Amino acid sequence: MAAKNLLLLLLSLFLALNLVTAQLSRNFYAGSCHNVEQIVRNAVQQKIQQTFTTIPATLRLYFHDCFVNGCDASVMIASTDNNKAEKDHPDNLSLAGDGFDTVIKAKQALDAVANCRNKVSCADILTIATRDVVNLAGGPRYEVELGRRDGLSSTSDSVEGRLPHPTDDVNQLTTLFAKNGLSRNDMIALSGAHTLGFAHCKLVFNRIYNFNSTTQVDPTVNKDYVAALQGSCPRNVDPSVAINMDPTTPRQFDNVYYKNLQQGKGLFTSDQDLFTDGRSKPVVNLWASNPKLFNQAFVHSMIKLGRVGVRTGRNGNIRRDCGAFN
């Protein structure tokens, strides 16, 4: 019975993804806002010149949006007196404001062009901007599928249990990604986004001070890396102090993330377990040795992620304000 239910779930996901693929297209705005991608890219470049945080913040915002009810920009919605929105769920409170601002600035740039005003969804703006920050950080440039509508709901409750946590292992991550039609290899590839960005000290305290009842330090962590983490995150540090996700090339999109895992330098349990677990370890080793294959896998998985829970036609709208239903 369980096997039959799983088969039906996989079949429904397959059919849904194929329907979405048919509705999205690379030239969706050719007849309405033909230069949409260049306008967004220019806005993203200007934002990056102001602060590098734009890059990891936009990338993370995209993941958090797509993993909760699909890629519909519902994470952008502000809470009201009558509704606590996604962005105010505890798992989203650490989303950096620069990611939201990237979308807002790109939206303003599009609205300044008469033929583009209120023609491009916030969901598509975020999708384009995410591709651009990856590319501008040294990663691959790839074609994005467009035609999404913006979501019509955003609730804090809908976030619960939908996002990965730093303490997750491969089993938990695989199950979570599967809910979005993503495979284990997709999970490993998309985890490579941790080659960019930062995390707060409080998220690694358990690995370097309070691992379990018999040892304070997670034995899978490189000893030199433990010392470095304890130096950056002493016990009495402000838990909101941030440290780099990638201790080697934190501002470059590359495959060094996987090389770090080979050396015991994954920041979170959810990172290091990719190398510890025998099912994912061969893929980590492959992508650590071959950046071209990693880039190809990352692009493939990002395109799949961009098809999750997409709203098209009457199932959504195009917001005039990305932060409000209108």
C-alpha cells in the first residue's frame, strides 16, 4: 500500500512538472517586455556594487520562496494585522533584507520602462535575479524559464516543516527535497549554494561546544576548523555574529564547497553529512574534482527548482507591489 501511494505521488509530481514546463518559456516576455532580463541584470549589478550581501541574500531568498508553496514570491509579502506572512516565520527571520531589496529595485527599474510596467511578476524577477547573482559571483549563466504568476496567499503556518535545517542529515534532506519533486542528487547540487554567504554563530554552537553527552565537539569537524570556528564564535559571543559558510572562497561561486567537505570543513551537520553518508559521498567527490560537472548539475537542479509549485494564468497575478497583495 505504501509503495502504491509513493508511486502515485511520484506520478503526480511528474505530471505537474511537465504541465509547468509547457506553461513556462524562455521568451515569455518577448512581446511585452523583451529586454526584461537585461533590465533586471543591470539592477542586480548596481545592488551588488552597494553590498556583496546582495548575492547570498538573493540566492537564499529564492530557495526559501520555492520550498514553501512553490516559486511564487509569497515570501516577499509583508504581514498585516490580520495575517502573519511567510517572512515572519522563525525560519525566515534571518533572511537578509538585501535579497528583498534586490527584487524591489529590479521591479522599480522595470516599472520605469513604459512597456514593462506591471507586466513582469515578482516571482519571475526573483528567478532572473537569482540566476544573475550566481553568474556575477563566478558561477554559470543559464537560460531561465519565465511566465510565473505571483502567489495569492502567504502564511507563517505554511512554512512549518518545509525548509531544511542545519542539523538535518541526508535522510531528512532527501525526504524534504522529494516533497518538491527533487532528487537526492538535486539536493547535493543545490547544497552547493553554501559556497556563498554566511551564517550566525548560534547555528554552529552545537557542533563546537555541545555536540552530545560524551563529546563537546562533533568528531567529523576538522580540528583546525574547530579552532577557527571557536575563535570566531566564542561561547560568550553575540549569537547573531555572522561567519562565512565557505571558509576558503566565501565570495566565489565554485566547487570548493565540496572540497571543504572532504576536509571536514562543512559548516553545518547538513553540509558535512553529505560527505559522511556513503550514498552522497561519491557525488561530493566527483564534483570536488570536476567543477564543470558541478556547474552542469547545479544548473539542471536550479531549473527543476524553478518549476516547483508555479502559478500560471488565473492561479496567480502580477503584483504592483511585491510586498503586498494587490
